[in-house]
Amino acid sequence: MTAPEKRSLEPKSVAASLLIMPQRMLPSDANAAGNVHGGVILKYIDTAGSICAIRHARSAVVTASIDRMDFLKPAYIGEIVTFLASVNLVGATSMEVGVRVECENPLTGETRHAGSAYLTYVALDAERRPQPVPPLILETEDDRRRNREAAARRETRLLERRSERDSQRQLQSE
């Protein structure tokens, strides 16, 4: 066996890992109301997000959190639902990936923004331990805006975690 190649931590642009993943929604994807089940949408969101993160890190990744999921409009059976994923922010070993969900009526071509989610992935080495990820190059104003918004979400997540830890410690000490 040959030694594994050394991973490059050369900075990568947002565009280098951008993912556009269309999926046709089938009757097996329906919920009791006849729309596409939210869980089906979430599965595809995680799939698109993880592929995007893998492209950026060039390693295995695991989903650490889904920060937020907003279902804005329903998706219907027979529609083409496209998942657009991009890396918004990188840390030492983690990445925030934003996934936009767009629905298209294939007969009319009409499209609508159906939802958005923000997920955090952690890059893993061969021993399944967190490993460093390449820095992110912000080329466009949209890249910079998404990066600023992701940094604010990260700060909020960290504050919430600290608050939860403090609460648990306080309960344990009582």
C-alpha cells in the first residue's frame, strides 16, 4: 500500500464546491396532505449539503447540526426540486453550508423559492477524527454577504451552547 497523499489546504473559492442537484418528486415522496414530505426535502438538503462540504474539504464529512430550516412554500409531486448548496463559512475543521430549495413546475417552467437551510459539517480524517479544512475565498458580494451572515449565525450558536452548558451545570449543582 502507498502512503496517503498529503491533503492540500490551499484556499478554495465558493464556486469550486457549488452544487446544483435537481430531483424529480415522485408519489412515494408524498405526505398525507399530498405534498412532498418535509422529511424527504430534509434528506435531499443534507445530501446536497454534504456533497458540497466533501467537495470543499476533499474528505469525509459528518453533519454536526442543522441550524435552521424554513419551509416557505410546499413542493408538489411531479415537480423538479433543485437543491443549490454552497459553503458560506469555514472554521478550523467545520463548514457552514447553505442550501436553497427551488421548485419548478416542469410543464410551465414556473419556479419558486420553497425553503432554505443552514447546516454545519465537520471534516474527518481516515481515523474519523476532525481535520482541518481549506480556507474559503470570497469572490463576489453574495459570497461576502453569505459569509457575514454565517459568521453571525455561528456566534449565535456558540452563545446558545454556552448558555445551555451553564444551565446544565447550574441544575447539576443544585
